[in-house]
Amino acid sequence: MNAKSLKTISIAILMALTFSIDTKAEAKTDIETYQTLKSLGTLKVFLDGEKIDFDYIRRNVDFVDFVNDPKASDVHIIITSNRTGSGGTNYILNFYSQNLNQIGDISLNCISSPGDTEDAIRACISRAMKLGLMPYVNETASGDLIDILYTKPEKELTQAKTDADPWQQWVFRMDANGDFNLEESKSKYDYSFNVRADKITENIKIRSSYYMSNRIEEIDNVGDLIYSENRRKYFSLRTVYSLSDRWSTGLFLTYFQSTYWNTDNAYELKPAIEYNFFPWEDADKRVFTISYFAGYEFKDYFETTIFGKTEEGLWEHNLELNFEVIQPWGEIEMKLEGSSYWHDFSKNRLTFESDLSLRITRGLSLNFGFRAENIHNQLYLPAGEISLESILLGNQKLPSTFELSGAMGIRIQFGSLYNNVVNNRL
């Protein structure tokens, strides 16, 4: 055997030894990782988002520790919701892994029917939460203590429904409300009525509604009777078609009447187009849409306007940007809307709205809300002076070139991280 052959054999043996050492090291690393995960013990969970019965959740999901701070959790759960076509609610449970990256983030649904009780809804959410937590719990020491029990349904409950939907996916709802307040020299009556008819499928959404309300106030000011009535009617018919996973188009028809806005009758017809920069299937986590509306509206007024009009027909267009993000670090909602009349672009309105919720650090979160409007399209304002009674009772919209509103809040929390104990005593 020559020197060259010996050298080749030596290199092969060295590579084999190196590969064996690396394989053992990787195996050891995997075992250490598994042991580290199993040493986590009970899974720590932070629950956030939609308002639910937290006491019920803590009583029924008792194999984890619920903590008061997201940064101290292994899993962060954010619950959001959307209305379904039948009038129920789809609760989306988004699970974000804080320390268990090998599992990743997952989402589960809990869909309630319109007639479901609060107990049925919270049981559905609790059941979905248990199922979603199983992959994470499996990586902890608590996973060795859990088994899954399956209750087989009765035979008749498993049979497929063969009867067609007699309502063809239409859902109807009616609401009627009223209240009153009486004093010796003052009385107030409010009543309202609302009816809705919706049909929602994957490809089309039809939503129609009619709303009317009336508020009557009477004040006896030392024999001088002040009477006030604020009436409002509104009808809307929206038809939206899904063109793709990002594009949509629609047609919007509305009718409006309001003594507050000096509008006896207003009719509006606008087609629209919308694009979402994210797929609509991600709408429970993020939305970024741009929409454009353009159409014709006809108005007649209770009183002659400041422009000498008792009625008029106008062409108007709107552009809207809407951005929403829901993540473990907080939530952002922003909307920018601009509109103007085609006959005079100086008659316009620009509106910006934002809501921001941020978690700065453990136990510290900030909330901000802001709305600003730049207004130059109040064509409906009545000519003449506004009475003091109308101003004080809020019966008439006042002239203004801007409106601003805002809110800010801070939350500070410290102390024990765990909050599994439920105590509903007095």
C-alpha cells in the first residue's frame, strides 16, 4: 500500500469520526431541547381581544396558567370576531407562540348561530381554545397528564341534512326600541325601529336595512312651552360581488331624511370598486383596502339653504383607505376618506380616524383615539339665523369647517402574574 492510499484511508476515517461526533452532538442537542421544553411545566397563556366570560374560561381550561402579562406567557391568544351571513358570529382564535417556535402560530374558528345563548357561545370558545392549546401543551410536562376523550354523537345527529334551505340564505331581523323620561317641567320621548335583510355567500353580499327614529322634547319654561322634534329615516341597499381574493365591486343605493341635517329627502346611487392589498382570508389579522365610489344624489330640503336651494341634483365621488392590524403587540385601525362634488371640487370633506392600542412593556399599555374632519361641503345648511332653542337642544347641525375629537388612556398593572382563581362571592 503506497503513501497515497494511506492518506486517502486516513481522510476517510477522519471524516467518519467527525460525522459520528456531529450526529451524537445533534442528538444530544435534540434531547436537551426536549428536556428543556418539558421542564416548562404548566403552559402560561395570556388571553386578549374579544370580550368573553373570562371566569368561565379559567374554570374550564384548567390545565394552563393564565397570566396577566403577554411577555410572561408561552402562548398569546387573541380573539377577534366577524358577523356571519346567518346573523351569527364567527369567533377567530389566533394562537401566537411566544417560546414554542417549533409549533408556530395557528388559528381556529368558533361559529355561533343567531339564537345561541351566552352559555353556548362561551362553551364553543372554550372548546376551540382547548383544541388549539393541545400542540403547545404537548411540548410541556403537562402534556404527559392529558388525554383526549371523544363522545360519539347519536346516529341521527350525524345524518346529513337533505332538505334545501327554504330561505335561500336570506336572514331577517327587526328591532323596536323606546324610552321616556318625565319631570315636572320637562318630558322626553324616544322611539326607533330597525329592520334588516341580508344574504351573504362567498361570492355575493346583499345587505339592506331600514331605520327610523324620533326624539320629542317638551320644556315648560315658566309658562313658555318649548317643543322640539328630531326625526331621522335611513334606507340602505348594498350589493357587493367578490371578483377575486383581493378585488370586489358593488352598488350602493341609499335614502336619507333628517331634520338635524335639514334634509327632507335624499336619494343616492353609487357603484364602487375595492382592492385589498392582503388576501381577504387574513381579514381577522390585517386589512389594507382602497375603495372608490362615484355616483349621483338628489336632495330636497326642509328650508332653503344658504345657497338658495330648495332641491338639487349632485354628482359626488369618494376615495377611502382603510388599514387594520391585530397582533400580540397591540392593534392599529386607521381610516382616511375624502369626498367632493364634481361641479365644484372646493366643496369637499376630508376625514381621518385612528385607534391605536400599544403594549409598551410588562404591565404598561397605552390607548389612543383620534378623529379629524376638514369640512367644506355643508350645502344643506338652512339660510337665516339658528334659534337658541335649536342650538341648546341639538336639533340642527351648526356650520363648521372642522371637527376634532380624541381620547387617550393608560393602563398600569403589577403584582402577581397568575390569575387562575375564580371567586364570584359578594
